[in-house]
Amino acid sequence: MNQQPRLTALLSTALAALVLASALMAAAWLGDAPQQMHFDARLAPPGSNYWFGTDALGRDMAARTLAGLTLSFWVGSSAALLGTLIALSMALLAMLGPRWDALVSLAIDTLLSVPHLLLLLMIAFALGGGTQAVIIAVALSHWPSLARVLRAELLHIRHAPYVQISQALGKPRRFIVRHHWIPQVLPHCLVGALLLFPHAVLHEAALSFLGVGLSADQPAIGVLLGESMRHVSGGDWWLGVFPGAGLLLMVLCIQRLGETLRRAWST
């Protein structure tokens, strides 16, 4: 009776991975197509020549959307990995003693009490905007939830019998951390990074849309959505619909992969 749900989950996961891989590979073959201007085809609606239409400078929106998704993917991946590394470091720091644990818990509670978007805006603005600022801002604002999970897991592992045996045998703390703690929490780190990725992508697009993220000369999804606001009211709906739909599809694919991996490790 459980075969049908498992088969459906496997097929949906494979489809999500295929869609994501196809979009990334297609973007790698674009070359300079996202920046090419065709002034004789300005604001052309979707058709056989331009599947997603063109923007105000005659640039192919299909190519710009794929390039924007690729850029958002790498920015989101970098932010998710950096945030996971910070979360792991803070969770390990909390294991050094009660004072460190209290300090880490205070930092987690403090950051979780601040709205994400407000914290993102403050950090990105303080760093001057740009790709690096977005990655750092997303990473610094998204590690607390994962750090709390990793801290709880390390507290459980610390009292495990095999860890107690290693301590009784006189193994140093460095040995225990390297051979017992980190291998046990690495699966949680991987799942956490995958589940963090959709939030990183969406917040990167939000920062770019608000003008404190990626620069306007980069075909990021947030930049495309920001540019579309000037023309959507005039009936040029494709400028916002296709980049937004592409971003939503990529986020759903990554979220599906993360959920599948989480369920596989929890069973």
C-alpha cells in the first residue's frame, strides 16, 4: 500500500531534479544572448521568435530569465552554504560550556526576534549592496534556525554511549568533535542547507527588487521583476510573469529535493 506514495514521491523528485538541471544547462549555453539588444523588437509579446517576449531594449526575456535563475541559484547556494557553516560553528561553540551555550542561545533568540527582511536590508545596506553583500546578509540572517536544530542534536550526541566511552578512554575533545560530533550532524547540515536554499533565493530576489541587492546590469530575477514594474501597468505582463514563474518553479524544485532528502534520513 505504501508503494504508490513512494513511487509518486520518487517521480516528483526526479522531475524536480530534471527541471532544475535543464534550466542550469540551458543557461550555460546562452552566451551573451541575455544582453543582446534588438531595438526593432522592443516590448514584443511572447511568440514564435521570442517565447517569453522582449523587454524595453529588445532583449530576449527567455534568455534573461534563464540567466537570472542561474545567477539566483549560485547566489542562493553560496548563501545557504555559508549560513550552514555559521550554524554548525555556533552549535559547536555552544558545546564548550554553559556560558558559551547561554551566549549562543541569546544570539539565536535575538536574531529570530528581528524580522528577516528588515535584518536583510540593514546588513545589505551596511555592506554597500552587490553580490557579496547579498550572500553575507542572507547567511547572517538565516543561520539561527538551523543552529538551534544542530545544537539540540549535539546535546543528544554528547551523552551517547560511544561518546562517553571515548571520553573514558582519554580521547581529546578534538578527536571526539572530528570523529563523533561532526559526522553525526553532517546529514542535518546537508538537509538544512537544501531547505535554507529556497529562502535564500527568495530573499536575494527581494533585495535586488528593492535596489540593495545585485546591480542593475546583472540579469537577476529581482532586477527583472523591478524593471517589469515600469511596464506591467501598460499591459506588458510577460516582463513580470515569466521571471516570477521561473523563480517559483526553481524554489519548488529545490524545496522538493530538500524534503525528499529529509524524509530519507528520518526513516
